[in-house]
Amino acid sequence: MGDEKFLRRVLVPVDGSVLSLMAEETAAVVAKKTGATITALHVTQELRIGYRLPLELQDELLGSIEQHAKKVANDARALFNEEGVPVNTEIRSGSDPAEIILDLSEKDYDLIVMGGRGENETETFALGSVTKKVVRHATCPTLITKRVCALANLLVGVDGSAHSSNALSYAARLADEMDAKITLLNVQERRLVDLSRRTAEEFGEKILSNALDIIAKRGVEVHKRLEFGVPSNRIVEVAEEGNHDLIVLGSRGLGAVKRFLLGSVSDDVSHKAKCSVLIVPAKLKYSVS
């Protein structure tokens, strides 16, 4: 990325829900620190009714949907204006909100910030269907907000892979911009520990040392931690124990055809974590410089 601005444009899907509001507040924090411009996007579902309604009732329903959409967009604009953050608003309509978000995000956006679930979904920490699809298929990093996030205490999962190193480079630049500290976490699986604890410890320490080398030039405060067990479970547990407000992970990504599962630790953590999670897709390459 060189001397390019780290974050220029941030896309924030909004729906008027509590988690949407949390995402807006988190995006405002990011924008104020990085100088990014926000686009608040509200997607209205197309009106599909299996039987014919009187024309007057159809007009009334459509008018109500339009009025709600304008209110959501205007409320988002007001929040960002109050925070002194540059904002544009867009209202789009379609049968698949996730596809609309994904299509727009591919138009030169650097980050998506969205709530962990939609306004009609009730499970506290599980991902909603729209968020889940966006996370799995976005071509830019996606920050899943599960509570108001100051981005001051980052937990970065590292496993020595290329996509992990890529996410680490992104996290280092983000931490630099946000004046945040980073904890590097490597989790060695129990089966390797059972074979040879010494080997597992040496392997984990080597991964952590290499990770430190990658981000040393950034000058951010960095700590490291080696754990043993099921990676996704330990990441979530360490995040809670350390009061981390953001977990950063890389994903291997899927082709345009294979839009099903992340099939990785990042998928599990995105679902289980009680704090916000940032997923960095492998297809984008970042450096710490």
C-alpha cells in the first residue's frame, strides 16, 4: 500500500436495529482516526405478496417501506454528522440484501462495518444470515460489530499461514492508526501437544516470533501468548479473559462459485465471539509499510 491512505471509504449497512447503531458508532470511531468517508447503506426488501392486494393497500405498504427507509438513512446521517464524520447515504431495494451489500462493497471500498445480526434476529452473539453471507464472500475486510468497539485492544490470531500473516499486517496498520495495542495469539492443537509438548511449544513460539518480526517496524505495543486446545474455542476464551474489543483473523476465502462456508477457524470465531471480529480475506494483500 506504500504511502496510500490506509482506509479511504467505509461501507456501513444500516437497518435501524441496536446492533446497526453499534456498527455506526464503531465506524465513526474508525473514520475519525483514519479520515475515512462513510457510506451508510440501507437495503429495503422487495415487496412480495403471494396474492393480489387492492391498489390502495399496495401503495400504502410501499409508502410505509419508503418512509422507514428514509428514516433509517436520515438517522444514520445524523449520527455521523454529529460525530463530524463525512457521510453519504444510499437506499437500495432488492430480494437479497447481502448481494446488494457485496456488489456495492466491490466498488472501491476498503472496509465493511456491520452488526452481527439483523433487526429481526434474536440470538445474542450468533451471526445473522445477511452478515454471515457478507463475511464469507466480501472481497474487502469485514468488521462484525457485536458491541460498541473502541478498537484499542486487538487480539490477532496467527498460525504461520499466508492468510494469517496478511491479516496480521492489516491489524498492525489498523493498530497504528487507532493507537491500539496488539496481542498475538497462537493456539497449538491438543493432538500435537499429546505427541510432544516440547515440539508444540517450540513450533508455537517460532510462529509468534515470526509474527513479531512482521510488525516490528510499526512500533505498536505488542504482546504474545501461546495457548493449547481447540483454536476457535481458545481464541474466544482469551478474548474474553483479556477484555479484548476486537479479534482479527484471516480467511482463506472462497471462489465466486463456492459461496458456502469459510470452513476455518475464522468462521467458528465469527459465530462464537462475544466481542467484535474483523475478518481479512486472503485475496487482498497487505504490508506493514
